[in-house]
Amino acid sequence: MKKLFIATGNKNKVYEFKLIFDELGLDIELLCPKDFNDDTEPVEDGLTFEENAIIKAKYYFDKYHIPTIADDSGMCIEFLNGFPGIYSARFMGSYSYPEKNDAIIKIMEDSPNRNATFNCVVAYIDEEGVTHTFEGINHGTIAYKQAGSEGFGFDPLFVIPEYNKTEAELGFAYKNKYSHRAIATKKFAEYYKDRVKD
């Protein structure tokens, strides 16, 4: 069985990746930093999602020499000129996501422009150390209040217009097929299936 290192300490992301890979029939042993009792992290000083995804993938590939994927993702709000964007995970520091979401709702309470995107870039470093990237973008709007419990991060805030529900209301059944991370991960998975043999 092929091994693939997922460069994240976020158990929710690992779970999402596993569900997507299972759905696509990919027989992969997934490893992550906690499997190595590794709580170190690279400095994400890139200026784009792609740069930060590559930084994370390269950090762990150089450490463990296992083919590695990393993603960098975030929510880009049009009214806030794309903020929080690449700073999504660091926005408001140690505050909880419900608190962060409430802060965004407050900032935007008088804004008629609710447009936003969820952006994701998956970086994959193969056995030869060659880097490949895959992008996913999902378009939505910012809710006036949080809703839904099947999700994490900004999911209770991000409305999918065609359903008029947040990603947290639509849950993993939706996210595993249509989210920004699902789009990028499926592009990677199709590439992987075509080029990697057991």
C-alpha cells in the first residue's frame, strides 16, 4: 500500500481527506505529524495559498522523505478586499471560531455585499521531490448569523447560494463533493490515480 503524508495537525482536515480518498477508491495509508509525535510546524510566510501549501509540503517531505500533500486554504471576503484570505487560520489568534465568525458578522452587518470565496491549494511532492499544485474555489456569501453544526472553522458562516444554507448545515455529504478542498483534492486524486501504481 502506498503511503502519503498529510502535512496538517488538524484532525478535521485529515478526516476530510480520508473520506474523499475513500470515495474515490484510493487505497492509501495516510500519515500525519501526530503519527510521528511531531508537533513542530513550518513558518508559513508565503504571500499566496500556493506558496504556503508548498512550504508546508516541503517541510515535512524533507523531514520524512514520504510523498506529501499539504493544503492551504481560507475564506476571501469581497467586502474586506479578500481578507482574511491566507490569514484565515491566524485571524484573531487564539479566539474560537464561533467568536471569529461573530466578529466577521459584526464587521459586515451593514454591508450589502456578502460575496465570498473559499479557496484551497493542495501541494503534492512526489517520490522524486517534484512539486505539483491543484486549486479549488467555491463561491458563496457571508451569512447574517451562524448556522449548522456539521463542519468547522468558517463553515457556519459560509452560505452556498443554490441551497441557501451554510456549509455547516449542508455537512460533510456536501463538503466531500463540492467544497474548495474537495475540488482541489479530487484534482490531486485524479492525477495520483493516473500516475501512481502499486
